[in-house]
Amino acid sequence: MTTLIINIQELLQVRETSVSKVSGAEMAILPTIKNAFLLIKDNLIADFGEMKNLPEIKADKVIDATGKVVLPSWCDSHTHIVYAGNREQEFVDRINGLSYEEIANRGGGILNSAKKLNETSEDEIYEQSKVRLEEVMRLGTGAVEIKSGYGLTVEGELKMLRVIQKLASNYPITIKATFLGAHAFPSHYKENKNGYIDEIITKMLPEIAQNKLADYVDVFCETGYFSVEETEKIMQAGIQHGLVPKIHVNQFNSIGGIQAGIKFKALSVDHLEVMNPEDIEALKNTETMPVALPSCSYFLSIPYTPAREMITAGLPIALATDFNPGSTPSGNMNFVVATACIKMKMTPEEAINAATLNGAYAMGVSATNGSITKGKKANLILTKPISSYYQIPYAFGSNLIESVFVEGEILE
Ligand SMILES: [Zn+2]
């Protein structure tokens, strides 16, 4: 099956040779081709170029993209879309003045989601989660990382990871799984934190590794959650079981989690709303991708990741949604890109690089996703007619997507 898209007003994120990530000043450069064609063959990007160089091709299907933009699908490297129920009541509690920490202390927050998850059957969790996955696919996400972390028991965590595995085998988009048993301490371990860490290391990790249920290991390294020392212990155990670390750090406090992540070669350090100069310095010349989650800052009214300072310092940035029931009940990467421009003062070029190429890096899929490169997956967004790609962040809240391609097929 071949599909040829012709007369593309502008084809974005064109990389002749595969680039794994862009950093610092490179982030401002978004390579494009105006008046372009793109050929899809066997689910992959087979060829592209200027219309004037279009070779004679007999394609099974031809799509005229006059006035429209084509770009690689979003790569959302940080989500928690497998969960049960929702936390609307806490949303209203926060409007009425309670803080995220106060809600957590009242049995809300992550523990509330964990209670719901453990009370819900695996099939029901799958049914609820697939609705969210289908929604983000329609919003242009072509690769997504999904975390566990609402089980907080051996059975609950395995149940979540099995649901992620089932989504990955039933849906054509690229899915990576992360084990986040260290998301919070369950209430029955409140007075015995080492007991829970032991359970993670001696019971959960071996079972997960044996059944190949996760690619990454994650920890919520934060005051009141997991200390730097505990985070290091869990990352180390994860590595011993073949999992690469990706960690939650610097959301509310800078406690040395970034440095710990770098020490254990974390693929990404995520959140980063609170960044000291030492944190920025530590990330320079490392292979660890800083990931910003602007929808979370928006929803919780907390600071945004200081993207400008970080880019000026030469760092890369990836953008992700953090889709989860408590702090970001939205998986809309279009909103993330717009918010990065509006609130973090990233340029459209920087934000699109951060949400495609660098997002792919942050979830370990840059060989197959994140750019228009021959041989990569034909996971693409075709916009409605727009005046330029600046419309994507500018017209925030509008759905500018006409169709989404997943492995070369238009999503119906
Ligand atoms: Zn998260």
C-alpha cells in the first residue's frame, strides 16, 4: 500500500539523516520544505521533497494537501493514562482553596487514585484507559509513554502494567511502559517506608522484569514522597533488572533529584518547575533529557519550567502532557505546545522540536518516531488549511487537525 500526499503547503521537521535530539540554540531551527510531497509505503515514510522534484509514482492513494501542513505526530513521553475513575471532587476542593498537599493529607491525591484502581477490575481499567488513548490519538499523538503508579501493591502495579501491555498490542501507536511503583507510599506502609521500598525492590521489580512488563523505572523524588537516597536505591534496583530510569523531580522543591538522575544515566528528568542554577548546570553535556509538563503547571497554578533559561544554557527540552487524573486531566499535546509558547516563551519552532524530536528521545523512540525521515514510521498530522504553522500554538483551543496517520493509515 502506497499513499502519496501532494501539494503540502509546508512539511515540518524534515531531517534527511536521523537526529536524536536538538539542544540550546539548535532548538530554534525547525527544518521545513514548502510546497512538498510525502510518500508513504508499507507504514513508513518512503520519500519526500519539493513538488518540483516529484518523481513519477503510481500510488494506491493520492491526497491533495493544498493549503495544509504536515508534521510528525506528537511524541508524548510522560503520561499516566491508565487509571480508574477520576478526581473531579479534588478539583473543586482546590478551587475552594485547598492545596495539592492538603488534599493529599486528607487521603486524596495519588492514594485516592490507588484506592479506586485496586477496587476496579483489570478489564474495566482497560476499557476506561482505551477511551483516553483513542482520544489522544485523534489529537495527533503518535507515540506515548504510560506509567503505572496507582497500584502501589504488587497486584495493583502488575495489573496496570498488563493493561499498558494490552493497549500496546491492540493499538498501532508506539507505546512504552514505565514502572512507577515509587509514586507514593501506600497508607499501610506510612510508618514503614523501608518496608514499601523493599516490596518494590524484592517483589515488584523481579516480577516485572521476568514478564517484560516495563521499559523504564520511575520515582517521584520530592519532599514528602521519595528522598534522593530512596530514589537512588530504586533506580539502581531498576537498572539491575534491565530498566532505564526516567524520574519525576523538582516539581515543588529542588532536593538533588536531578543530580541523582544524571548519576544513574536517567533517560529523562521530568517536571522541573523549580530549577536552581546548579540544577541547570548539572544537566549540561549529559544524555538526560529535561522534560517540561506545562499543562500540569496550568492546571495546578504552579510555576512553569524555566525553558528560556534552560535553552540559553544550551540544554534540550522535551514537552509532554503528564495526562493523569489529579494534576493534569488532559492529554492534548496541541494545548501543551500552545502553552509552552504562551507561558514559557518558547518559540513555535522550539515547542514543535520539543514535542516531536525531543519527545521521541525522552521515550527512547527517536530511531522510529519524531521526524520526517526516510524509514521512520508514517505517524503524521495533516492540518486543516492554515495560514502557517504558527497557527498551531496561536489558535490555542482550536482543533486544527484534519487527519492523523498512524503507521501510514488514516485514523477513522
Ligand atoms: Zn507524572
